[in-house]
Amino acid sequence: MLNASIIIRRLEKALGFKFMDVELSHEEIIENIKDETLKEFSKFFPYQETCVIDPANKVEPYDNRFFLKTQNECIGINRLVGGSLLGANYVTGLLHPIAADMLLGDPISRQLNMDLMSFTSNPITFKYIEPGMIEIMPVYNNVRSYIVVVNTVHPDTFMTIPVNLEDEFMSYAIADTKAALYPLRARFSNLQTPYGTMELNLEQFQGAEDEKKQIIEKWRSNSGKNSKRKKMWIA
């Protein structure tokens, strides 16, 4: 499990900070990782929160837009799990005449009734609206309550990052730290000290932005394999 202290120790090991002073303090490095690394990582491997939307969350003056109450910054919506609208008439909010048989009948009847409803009812769709809102369509849905799985930024404790993704997170954190240090070091090629010339090893930091792009491209190409990502299967 990662935390700020473990991240600093792994950065020191990777970049040799234990044996030299750097231009940024530990606190500044962690703040940079929270602002840059954590948000970029969460775009591809988000932390998922579940929240409930109901008429109390409605965004005025819209009838179909609702606030998503999450603990962390929203990135997008993973899926709409369901709610009290299931089997209800979109205008009145009352149950369809076939709803009782659909819920309590035999499996064949339930399937037939679901097929019938797919012909007579518009599908419920949604989209994410910044900042932290969901829009449900069609507009005339009588929304009583829905459970929404929301993609959010990982908490800045770093403890929610999965163990099997810690190395991926650290590879980007190292590249991000190099990118933050390079503009500070690039002002000098070396430093003159009473003990001689100190080389700043700029070549170690020059390719940091390219490293970040390569990591992001790898994440983008592999993110579809994430088990929590919504997928569409076409027969």
C-alpha cells in the first residue's frame, strides 16, 4: 500500500536523492504528485464511488440534470446501476400493466415482456456534465432515484491505488518529478564548490516529458483491458 512516505523513499532510490540535495522539498514533491501524477493516473485507472441521485439533487432549471455528490473530484460516469424508475411509465411514474408479471412471472414470460418493453419504451441514456453532474435522457423521465457509479480521482492519501498498479503509478511519479526538477537544474550545467565541480546530471532529466508521453500512450492502449471499465460487446 502506497503513502507519501513510501513514495518519497522510492523516489530517493530511483533518482539518488539520498546522496544529494534537490531543489524541491519532500513536501513540494508530494504536492506535485498530487496535482499532476494522481490526476493523470486516475484518468485511466479511476477510483470508483457510488452515489444516489434523486429529485433533491436536481440542478435547476433542468428537469433531467442532477448533482453527483462524491467525496473526490469527478472524472466521469462508469455506469447507471438502476433505480425506482425500472418498469415505470416515463410520464406518470406508474408501473406498466405488465410490470407485475415481468417481475413475478416465469422466465419465458419475463423475457417476452422485456422484449415488448424494448419496443414501446425509449432507452435510458446519460452523459457526464462538468462540473460533477449527470444528465439523464429522455428528458421526460420521472426520476425518483438512481444509483450511479462515478469515476473519481484517487484520494491524496494514495492508499486506494491498487497494489498491482503501484509500479505503474511510481513510473509516472518518477517521470513527473524529473520534469519538475529539469527547469530548475537547466539554468546551470554544473556547480563550482570548494571541493570541485559538481555535475548536475541533466541528461537524466532531459527526457522526462517523453517518458511521460510513452507511459500515457501505454496506459491508453491497455486501459480497455481494465475489468472496471464499461465495455460494449458486439456479437
